[in-house]
Amino acid sequence: MLVEQRTYTAHPGKWRDYMALYQTEGLELQQRILGRMVGYYTSDSGPLNQIVHLWAYTDLNERAERRARLLAEPRWQAYVARMLPLLQSQESKFLVPAPFFQPQWSGCQEPLHGATGPASASGPLSTD
């Protein structure tokens, strides 16, 4: 299991525009195609204007397959064309759990809202 941490830095004064656009055009597509949103946050200290989102995947192959489906979606392509001018930078990191850590969403059988995969978040980490 791995978690992708994506950090977007918006141009000053543009993070609210990004969030509004994402909520109306990007959120449903990502949840439906990528499946397991673990978290979605904005920075409140340290570097500002940052949006951090976390996505869980079984492995890199699952991530590649889901990302390819997302990138092929015409509505996603239109969204990205409007979204990218709001951002200064994007960063992606892959995180793997420490050997002693059992993620709270592991083994859950209830799908995350819009998820297509077999296991998804539920409980306090759910975005429902």
C-alpha cells in the first residue's frame, strides 16, 4: 500500500479560486476515478497558499492505471486547463506506511463516496 501526497502551491490570492474550481469541477472526477481520497488540506502555517491532498493506492501499478484513466477523461482535461494557471508549483511524493503502522482505512469494505476500488476509507478519514 502507498499514499501519494500531492502538494500544490497556488499563486498568492488564488488558493480560494483553486478550491472553488476544484469543488465544482475536479472533486467528483478524482473521487470517481482515483477512488481513495485519504485527506485534502490547506496550509495554515509554514508555506502558505498550499493545498495538500492524499490518495491511497494498492501499488504503483494501480496508481498508474487510475491516473491514466483520469488523464484521458475530457472533463478532467478541460478542468486542468482552467486550474493550472492558478498554481505556482506542484509536487508529488509517495509515502509508504512504517512497518508498525496499520492505516485506519486498511481492510475497510465500504467504498469511499464515488470509489471504484475494493477497499476505501471509512470512519474519521472518510470524505463523505
